[in-house]
Amino acid sequence: MTAELEPRDLDDLLSRALAVDLTADARSRIRARLDAAPAARAGGRRRPRTRTIVALGLAAALLVAGTATGVHYLGEWGPVDHPATVAEIEAEITAAMADNGLPPGYSYPVAQIRAAAEMEGGRAQHVGTLNVQQHYMCAWTDYWLAATSAADESHVAAALSRIEAFPKLMLIGDPRFAMDSIRDEIAQVVAGAKAGDAAPVQELWGAACSDAMVIRP
């Protein structure tokens, strides 16, 4: 993914997308994560990636993990101004998993979520909820792509109802944690899923998810 961006372009995108200055090490880790995104699994013609879909991937990937390096959410949110205890974050995780059911047979990687959300130096209000919602979004994206590839109409329909609700997630809908460009991209994902176009859904998977983030049946 990042091969399509010159290093200078990526630096500019990072600064504008996250409204913060990142260390060289942080930038390197971001590039490595994006480059590790799995190749497309769905069929069909892929539309060109845009700078905003990369911004989506950065925001999702760093929304929680970035706080450990002092990055505040969009420059306005973080552990310093909005601290939370491990117990508070644990309660958020438990509530968010109960409110956001996964596809049949899928389960949350709870240890992974806890490790990211409860890390020392990165504990902020809503971190537990946001981390769970990212995994929720990735699980249903994965389920829709698999069902579409298998032409399983009932499973496609079940996944579509969840994808249509992505814009209402705090992770996407709350302006404290997502930019308008991200909401625009999610709107394209929803429109693509409704039209049976796998390309924008696959781009969401490649930008914001990974196989390690979902536990399949």
C-alpha cells in the first residue's frame, strides 16, 4: 500500500491525518503495518487507493496503539487530558463486546485488546470501547468478504446490516476520534457493500485490519 506513496508524501499525510508530529520510529512502524496488510482476497476490479483510505488505515491502526508514543487522538484526545484506570478500561471492553456481537463462530482476541487498551502510558477514556469497535468492524468486514466470495446471500445480508451501521460507531461517527475524510470513506464502504461491490470493502480491510485481529471459526 505505502509503495504508492513517496516517503515525503507519507510524512505529509501523517501530519495532516493525525495533527501531530511523529518520531521517525513511529513513522517506520506505521509504514511497516500498512505494508503488512494482506493482499486482496475478493474478486473484481480494484479501484485506485486514495490518500484518504490510507488516512483511514492510519487512524484505525494508531487510534489506540499510538497513545503509547504520546500521540493524542487527532491532537485533541489522549491519556493526559482524559486519563482512565485499568478497571475503567476493562469495564469499557466488557460492555463494548456485549454491545457489539460478532459473526457466528467469531470471537474477540481479548488478550490483544487488553494489551493495547490497557498499556501503561496510553490509558484514556473510551480506549476500551474504540479498540473493541475496531475489531468488531474488522470481523464483519471479513465475514462480508468471505460470504460475498462464496456467494452466500444469507450471510451477505447479515453482514450488510452490520456494515450499514458502521457510521454510527464511536470509532467512526464521533468527531473526537475520526475526521470527515474517514466518514466519507466509510460511506463509500457502505455504498459498495449495498451494491455488491467488494473493492471498497476490501480496501477497508487492507487499510484498517489484519488476520491477527479476527478469530474465525
